Amino acid sequence: MDRSEALQDDQSYFSNQKIQTNIARWYAIQVASSCEKKVKATLEQRAITLGVNDRIIEIEIPQTPAVKLKKDGSRQTTKEKVFPGYVLVRMVLDEDTMMAVRSTPNVINFVGAEDRRATGKARGHIKPRPLSRQEVNRIFKRAAEKKTVVKLDVEEGDQIVVTSGPFKDFQGEVIEVSGERNKLKALLSIFGRETPVELEFSQITKQN
């Protein structure tokens, strides 16, 4: 859908809908991969330039602390996005604010319901769906918990060395990675037998 079609759809959408334009709600915006920060910065500037910063009120990228374990065993403090590929915007939804968001570079679309075209030959218009209070509370509660996520640059088949714990200095092969639990399983040679052992990310280092 090109910009002119999108504009016509937006105008039609607002002319056919009774919308309380004075209420700010949270909306999820799908963006291009790894462009969350760029979209946030650009949209904040565009809101001012287009004169809608009184209606595009907040732009957030919910994140939690993370520690990335590098191949050399060093640790890098970083942040992990709660929902990669999405930016949350609290805004008063009207024709101007919708177009300000949609026309921002690297924005794909609002999250919402697709209103299919009668011809069936093209993608329909997405009607933005505001997030419920429960959804908003759940998202920001998860970010506020600040539970540190440990990210490890390993995958199945990689060779690792155990650096701490009862299996220190044992070598083995990764057979399963559980990022959410910060753990992995590796086959270690114990008494001449390949034995699966569960290890914390912090207990191992990857062999080159």
C-alpha cells in the first residue's frame, strides 16, 4: 500500500468511526528489525515538527537488564528488549497522529485488526487496536521487575569448558540451550561415558 492509499484509508477510517479523540491510549507499533531506538528518536522529533507532540505523549521500548557472556569469557552489561520489533506509543488517535506514526521511516504498521478490501487483491487497512489496561500493566510490570537476563553466544553443537562448579575443567558439547532459564545442557565425558549435565550460563565458556 503506497502513501496515498494509506492516507485515503485513514481519512475513510476516521470518517466512518466515532472515536473519542481526547483520550490517550497505548498502541503497539511494529517496526523493522533492530530499528526500535531509531524509530523512537525519529518519531519524537517528527511529533514536534508536525505539531502533534501534545497528542503523541510517550514512546517506550520496554527493556530489562541483561548480561552477555562473550566468547573470551568476559561479560558485557546490556539491555534486552521485552518485545523485539515493537515500540509502544501512548497517543491520542486521530488522523494526524496516525499518519505521523505510519509515515515514520522503519515503521511497518500499527498492531490491530485488518479490514480487508472488497476486491481481495490487496492487503486491507489496519485498524489500530489500543492495548488493554491489563496488557499495559503486564508489559511494564515485566520490564520493572528488572530480572537480569544472561545471554550466551553459544548454540547446539558448540564445544564448551566448564569454569566453575563440580564439573570445573570438564569439556563437552552443547546439546540444548534454554535462554529463558539461563541454562544449557552439555554432554560431558565423565568416567569415560558421555553424560548430559545441566549447567548455568555463568559456569561455562565457549571454546574457539
